[in-house]
Amino acid sequence: MDKIEIIKRPIERELSEFKMLFDATLTSTAPMLGDVLGYIRNRNGKMMRPMLVMLMAKLYGVVNPATLHSALSLELLHTASLVHDDVVDKSDKRRGQASVNALYDNRVSVLVGDYMLATSLRHAAYTKEIELVDLVARLGQNLSEGEIVQLANTNNTDFSEEIYFDVIRKKTAALFTASAESGALSVKASAEDVDNAALFGEMIGIAFQIKDDIFDYFENEELGKPTGNDMLEGKLTLPALYVLNEKADKEKRELALRIRSLKASHEEIASFVSYVKQEGGIEHADKVMHDYRNKALALLPEQMDDSLRMALTAYVDYVVERKK
Ligand code: 2DE
Ligand code: MG
Ligand code: MG
Ligand code: MG
């Protein structure tokens, strides 16, 4: 059976209710806003974060309205952040289609992202749980902080992995941490279980971004982004950092700094991509990603329902095995 099917099995009913509500929140009668929201709605995301919210709620209790509103709030914040991310990254593609900024312009992206952020906060409020509201607000801070640290890194001359992990923890893993944590919080799990859920989410989230960064080294039709896109944006991710620290000579390190400060040509970037692959950068990143996968699995409680165990295991494996 397909991994996604195994993941969805214990939460089928809850997810279809979620999907209905989510589509309803991405609707407006206001001119233009309605069109843009409809366009975003039709992109059909993978719903990774809502699935995690539901699974963690199920693990520690019974899915309830607070669980659903948390899932909505987080998926809305996630969607808003991608609309803004494509402005920040000057990216004209999202999931193989035109990004909102490419189809409309930056002004529209900023405003529609703001609208979704506000809608996200309303759903957090509907949980009537101040802790869940705070969690979403804190997540918004983390996402923005991660993006800023990444931006500020363009002039950095060292290749330490510390900043890389700090950035991906904030810009990506934070969403998975928040999803798992709010799922557990929404069913009033014990403090210990909530912390465990949060850590489980974080390990998955870090693996998720390492996978995303590995994708950037390969041609991928489904992903709809060109190879080396991160380097074109000045981003050196784990495969490159490893090679720079372990193998590269002075000349390669200087090239990497020029890539980071957006001074390298497309040809130089293509050659650096090949060099990183040839020196084992992908194998290293893949190994680190699997370490996080294993850490996540080790955090799962020993006692739980079979279909839930299968779903959570499939979830973790999907993150590292997915093709897009
Ligand atoms: C994706 O990284 C990270 C997205 C976080 C975006 C957060 C923003 C600030 P990538 P891909 C813009 C917060 C926004 C709010 C609160 C609305 O590697 O490869 O650029 O998918 O991802 O483009
Ligand atoms: Mg981006
Ligand atoms: Mg980005
Ligand atoms: Mg990426």
C-alpha cells in the first residue's frame, strides 16, 4: 500500500472534515482575493502538517474542535509563509506552477499572505486555548527569524553547520514541532507527552528540510524547480557545507563565498553542484537525514494502537523517501 494511504487510514474522517473547512477558509467574495485564494486552494498541498496534528491528537486522546482549528491555523500559516517565501526568494515557481508573485506580483503576495496569516490567528483563537494561540504566534516569530538569519548569512565567511541547523530548525522544523505539539496539547496530553510530541515533530522537520535541500541537487519534474536553485539564491545547504568543511581547497571555498554573495555565474554554480555531488555531499546529507529519521522513530511510545503505529512510522519514512 502507498505510504500516504497508510498515514491517512486512522484519520480518514478527521482529514476530510479538515479539507472541507480548509477550502472554505480559502474563499472570499472580495475582488482578486477570491481568485488568488482559489488558485492557492487548487495547488493541493500534501497536508503533511495537518496529518501530523491529527495523528498526535489521536495518539494521546480524541480529535476535537481544538485539534481541527489548530490544524487549520497551522496549515494556513504554512501556506501564507510559502506565498511570502516566494517573494523573498524571487521564485517564480511553486509545486511546478507559477508562484503567486509570478502570476500576479509582490504586492498581491504580501497582502494575500497577510490575509492568510490573519485567518490563521482567528482559527488559533477558535481553539479557546491560550497556549495554542501562543504556539501559533511563536511559530510565526520562528519562521520569520529563520528567514532573516538565512538572509543575513550572505556575507558570512564561515561554513559552519551550526547556522544551517539553526535556520532549518526555525524556518521548517518549527512547523512540524508546532503541529505535533498542538495535536498533543489539543487533547490535553500530559506535559511530558507534549514535550515528547514536540521533539518528535522537530526530528521529522529537520529530516524534511534536509530532504528538500538534497532535491535541489537533482533534476526533478514533479518538484518544478531547476537544479541549483538554492545556490542561485545564495544558499549553501548541508551537502555543500560538508564538502566545504571536509574536502574543499582554497579555490573552491572562494567560489562558494561568491555563490553565497550572488556573484557567481550559472556555469560556476552548475560546476559547483557537480563537484559537491562527486565529493560525497549527497551521501553525507542522506546519512544525517536518516539519523534524524531514527531519532524520531525512537521517540514513539512503546504502547499504541497498531494502525496508529503503522501510520506514524509511514509518516516518518515518507519524509525521507518522498519524491517531491
Ligand atoms: C521554505 O524554505 C521556508 C519557508 C519559511 C518562510 C517564512 C517566511 C516568514 P525554502 P522552498 C517567509 C514568515 C511568514 C509568515 C509569518 C506569514 O527552502 O524550497 O525557500 O519550498 O523552501 O522554496
Ligand atoms: Mg523558497
Ligand atoms: Mg526560502
Ligand atoms: Mg528548498
